[in-house]
Amino acid sequence: MSEARIIDGKAVAESVRDEISARSAALLQSSGIRPGLAVVLVGEDPASQVYVRNKDRTAEACGFHSVKHTLAADTPETDVLALVEQLNNDPAIHGILVQLPLPRHIDESKVLRLIKPEKDVDGFHPVNVGLLTAGERSAALVPCTPAGSLVLLKRTLGQDLSGMNAVVIGRSNIVGKPMASLLLQESCTVTIAHSRTRDLPAVVRTADIVVAAVGRPEMVRGDWIKPGATVIDVGINRLPAPELGEGKSRLVGDVAFKEAVQHAGAITPVPGGVGPMTIAMLMVNTLTAARRQLNLPEEA
Ligand code: NDP
């Protein structure tokens, strides 16, 4: 069997960002308003610092008004809540993202629930979760990683996914559950697998679409993949790579790529697959949030 087509998430993300830049420029010209994104980082987690820097840079590249708030790791919870409240009331800010994880002394759900649902560009507020689950996607802000994964699926398989068997491995609130909701709305037959699932390989073998969001390096083996299936690998795992030099590491997904590429019809690589889509979809959500707050019609 021929090797799978590699889904180039970097290229798709670039085209999404280009489109958002153009739409943001058009908004500025017609209304004088730039979409505003505020990112809040508490503490010095190095991975979070990299993500926040990338989000800030991408927002600026899209022509957004971008604000970064960096707070010390020991900032009291009340100060974080006060900052969110201030951003909720700032008309120049249309999207608020609080970078997770937060330090232990801060109640994550308390902070996330305080963000106004219409400014919740991560899509984690219960109102947005509820709208998505109720099938009202057009009124919700959808979490960025699943939304980006769906864009990749549609660019690969076409707009109509109805009737396909989709297996989502992982049931987190950030990836697995919203991914399953999105696929259900596309009229896929959706199975959600998790750590208690029996005979996971057999479950995965039924799938036309596999979305792996587990956080276990190369757990999904090639012979689990039905020939021709489309595989979206959300996992990002860092493994030591002494062959690259002392102290070096490399990124791998949740799927054993070299094996799966022999079975799948199409597959996302790690890195360069879902990862770049997440930030691109944050830009989409920020522009969407801005247009809704300005009472402008949705764009196609
Ligand atoms: P979580 O740890 O929150 O969830 C992992 C899920 O995998 C859980 O539902 C868990 O099941 C399930 N699981 C764990 N072990 C097994 C197993 N042996 N068999 C089947 N299921 C299992 O992770 P996230 O959803 O936050 O992230 C998943 C991966 O995606 C990570 O690698 C993360 O780094 C990556 N990620 C990538 C992003 C991107 O931009 N590309 C963004 C966000 C995440 P149970 O519920 O039963 O414990």
C-alpha cells in the first residue's frame, strides 16, 4: 500500500492567518477598530512563556491590538481575578486568554468562569461548552485545538464528513470532549475512547477518522489504523534524543508515525500538524469575538 498523504498543518495555518490578516485589515478600514487580544501569563513556566510569546507575535502579525500581562508566580488569586474583571470591561479587548496551567494557589475554574463568555477565546467557559454541546456552534467560541483539527480534516476529506466512523482517543475538556462534539455535529458516528476503554486497538480499527489526544508518546501503533483512514495526531510529547547531542530532545505525537504512515490515507506529522493550527484558530476566535461584540454579521 502507498504511504499516507502528509497533512501540512503549517501551510494550512499560514493560509488561515493570511485570511484573518486580510479580514482584520478590512475591519480596521470599515470601522476603525482592531480586534483586541489580551493574554495573561502567571508565573515563569518556560513552555507557557514560549506559547504566550507566539500568540502575542501572531496577533500582532494579524494586525490585532495585542496586550500581554505577565504576573509573578506568587500573585494572589484576587489580583488575577481583578485583572480579568478589568479586561472584561475594556472595550478595546475582545478576547481574553489566561494561559494554563495556573500556579497551584489559584483556582483555575474560578478564573476561567469569570471571563465574559463572549470574550472567552479559548472556549473553556461553561456557557461556550454548553453552546457547543447543544449544537449551537455558531453562537459559541470553540476551543482552538479541536477547531483546528476539524479544519485539517475538512481540507483533507472535503466538507462532508457525515456517516464516517470517528474515534477520539482522550476525553479532556480541552481536546477530547469538544473534538467529539464537533465531529458529532458533522454527523460522524463518534466513539470516545479513554484509559478505561477495552481493547483500544480493536476500537481504533473501526475508525475512518482517528483523533489521538492522549499525551502518551507513540501509543497508537500502525496496525491499529484501518487502511486509508485519516489520522489527526494532537499529542505533543518531548522525548530525550541523545543521538542529536547531549541534553537534546525531540517531539513526537501520540501516534507511531513511521508505522501509521504505512496504513493511513492521510496523517498529521508532529511537529507541523495540529500544533500550528491552535494559534491560528485563536486568531479566528478573536476576530469572531470582535465582530460579535461590534454587532457585525458573521463572515463565511
Ligand atoms: P489530558 O491528560 O487532559 O487527557 C488525556 C486523555 O487521554 C484522558 O482522557 C485519558 O483518559 C486518556 N488516556 C490516557 N492514557 C490512555 C490510554 N492508555 N488509553 C486510552 N486513553 C488514555 O491531555 P490533553 O487532552 O490536555 O492533551 C492530550 C495531548 O494533546 C497531550 O500530548 C498534549 O500535549 C497535546 N495537546 C496539544 C495541543 C496542540 O496545540 N497540538 C493542545 C492541547 C494539548 P482518562 O480520562 O480515562 O484519564
